[in-house]
Amino acid sequence: MTTSIGSSSRRRFSAVPASLAPSDPRAIEEAFERLEFRPSRRWGQSFLADPFVADAEAALAVDGARGPVVEIGGGLGVLTEALLRRGAPDLTVIERDPRLVRHLRATFGDRVRVVEADALEHRFPEGSTVVGNLPFSSATAMLLGLWIRRVPRIVAMVQREVAERVAAAPGSKRYGRLTILAALYGSTELFRIVPSGSFRPVPEVEGRILVFRARTGELPVPSVPRFEGLVRGLFSSRRKQLGNLLPRLARSAREAERWATEAGWPPTWSTLRPEDLAPDAYFALARVAEPVRSRRT
């Protein structure tokens, strides 16, 4: 997992009329009133109010696209407009709120295919790049849903803490189960941090843009559900050493030692804590433990 601070684009801008979508705080508030729409606190909805950030996100999505581009959560269309300007191929926008669906269709006409649906129930075309500003309170669940469906490429704005957990390095405070699951399904790069003032309503947290690329081929573990259980068990008491945690799962200290040895863990593994080992170490452990754990279930 690597990090980066930006991206440049050489793609020409498409001819899109100026300011189709409300892209400043006042215009966004006026749009809320006109549409009789209030952002949901339960879903953690905050709408991007900075067209420069939208353009940076659109550039990341379009420059690496190898197929159709699908935006999830079109909202008021700030990112949609940026994607059109960047020449997004075969652009589809998924939006679940019927008021916002009508707004998007009225704003962009036949330049965009707008689908009223839940993004996690939508069937994405093969080779899609999925892009979106995800509701902060549900971004983790949405990312997991997209990873499980093996979406090839995801460009997403999420809460900064979530982005940094997804791409955390072993040994860091944010490294944990989410990091390992992200690595199971692919690789992540972090891009710009977006201040809370770039959204309306203004959230209490910052955003961050990430780019996720799905792993090609088979996943490196025999069973995802059992792997998730293994990682959950080890990270349930992350301040404890693995020498105390692994025997509980292996059901004996001797079996735990065998698992660790066959997985190629360092000789000092028993004094390490769960966050000290890289994702590959857990993939290797899952392959060693799988025959035993599958017999027990």
C-alpha cells in the first residue's frame, strides 16, 4: 500500500456548459431549499461544495479508466459535472433519492444515464471504474460491499480516518482489520486531504480521496468468512501479544507454534502484537490453519 499526494491529467476537457450543478455553499443551500431536501445525519451525508476538489477526483477516475465510469451517489451533480468535463466514458450515475434523481436528469439531460437505485444492489458493467463521494457514516460498509463484488477500480472520497485505516502501514495506530481486508481484495493509494469546510453541511471531520485497485485472479486465502473470523479473533484484543492470542484460536500452544512456523512468521512472533504483522502474514496463516478450522466447522 502506497500513498501519494496528487495526480495530473493530460486528458482534454469536454465541452460542458459552465456551472450546470450548484458548486458553492450558497448555491448548494439554495438547491436544498428548492428540492425540499435535507441531508441525512443518519447516513452522514455532506455534499461537496468545492469544484476544484471535484475536478481532482474526476481526473483520478477518468485518467485510469479502462471501461465505463459509474458514479455512486450523484447528489447535486458537482462531481458529475467534473466527470463530464474530464470526458468520462459512458458515464452512469447511481442515486437512491428520487428528488436528487429528478434534479440530475433535469440538469444533465441525455449527457448522463441516471439510475435510481441502491449502489450496492446495482450490477456494474465489466471493467468499470466506480467513483463517488461516499456518506461518511456508511463509507466503510460501502467500500466492503464494493470490494466483495470485485469492482476493478474505485475512486472514493471518504472520511479521512477511514481512508487512512484502509491504507495504514503495519505497526501504525490505524492499522487493523479494515487494512487487512482491503489488502485481501486489492491495493490502495491515498490522495489529497479535503477540509471539512469543502462540504455542506459542514461535517466534524475531514475527507480524503483514495484510489483502490482490485486484486486480479484468486484471493490469497481459501475461505474469506473463516479468514475474517481469524483476523477478528486476533484483533479483538490488539494490545495483547500474539503468544496469548493465537493459542486460543489454534486451541493449544503447540498447534499455535506449528501454525506460526509453517506460515513463515518471525521467530519472535509470540512477543509481537497483531498490528506488527503485515497482511501477507495473515494470508499465510489462513492457508496453514484452513484444513484444521474447516474440519471444526
